[in-house]
Amino acid sequence: APTTRLAATAYLASFLARASFVAPHTVAQTLQNLISVCLDLLKANSPASSKTSSGFSYAAAASSVSSDIPCSICQAVLYVLCYRLRQLRSLPSHTFKSSLAAVIHHPSKPLTRCLPSVAT
């Protein structure tokens, strides 16, 4: 159910942001995975493509996936970055940088559902 997915995304973000015992490379890998899922969902919901970058097709689920889920994932990633960016910048490479930019600048504008008080 979409509500469960939204709650799970929020819980995961809170855990990654605040659990100091989680290694930075684990946080970075999890963020990369979240960003990949978000990009795949955004692409699946766009009329131009039904195949994802990994070759997996979300075509069957695309109609049932709310645009709230990619928005929630994007906000979750940014929430984690608020708390862990300094640690992540110390890693040799942060591969999610360009992927995150692709999500943020996606034509569906996933951050438009963010509350103004959160966005500013």
C-alpha cells in the first residue's frame, strides 16, 4: 500500500540520519539505492518510457504508483543529507551526486509537494 511505502521511507530516512553507528559508506550506498528507485519510478510514471535504467519494467505497477512515493523518496534522501552530508563528503567518491541532481531536476518536479515551511 502506498501509505506503508511512505511510512517506510520516512522511517528509513530517520534511521539513516540519526543512527550514528551506521557507517557512512552504508548510508551512501543506501542513498544511491533510494535514488535509483526514485529515478526508476519517475521514469515509469512518465509517458515516454516504461523501462528503467536497470532494464526492469515497472509498467504494470506504474499506474498504481502514486507520485507521492518518488516525492517521499526524494525528500527522505535530502533529509538524510541534512544530517550526514559532512560524513558523506569525506568518502572517496559520492556517486549519488549526479543521480540526485537528475531526480531533483526531473520534469515531474518531485519537490513541488514539499511543504513551503520545509522547502525554505
